[in-house]
Amino acid sequence: MPNHFLTIRYTDDLLLSLEQSPEEFEAEAPLLLAVKLYELGRLSTGRAAALAGMERVEFLFALGRLGASPMGVEPDELERDHENARR
């Protein structure tokens, strides 16, 4: 299967605001794209992990580090479900 590549233009100003080097930004960008596509329900965790260039379990941990839910629901929604279950 052929590989496709995406080119993203960015300025030094962006790097300054992110306080990242070009290498750091370019390494993090695929993960951030994969997380967002997963959050939107457009990719499964397995496909998002592949896009990010990591194993699925590693991607699940990255979701937690980035404040995203690995279960497809937000933490406050889980808390409400838990409270409803206790009633």
C-alpha cells in the first residue's frame, strides 16, 4: 500500500509560542492529529495509533497524558454515569 505524506507550513513565531524546537513540533504533530481524529470519532484507537507512529497501548496512554478519554467519553460524563448508577 502506498504511503502518502502531509506537509504543514509553520513559522518561527508558532515555535516561539509553543516553546518547541522544529524537531519537537514535527514529532508531536502526528500524535496531535491522531488524537483529534480519534476524539471526533473518525479513527479507532488502532488506526489513530498507526497514524501517530506508535503501538495502540502507547497511544492509549498518550490520550490520558493529553487529557483525552481512551473510552470515547469525557471524564465528567463518566462521573455523571457513576452517580446515576449509585442512585
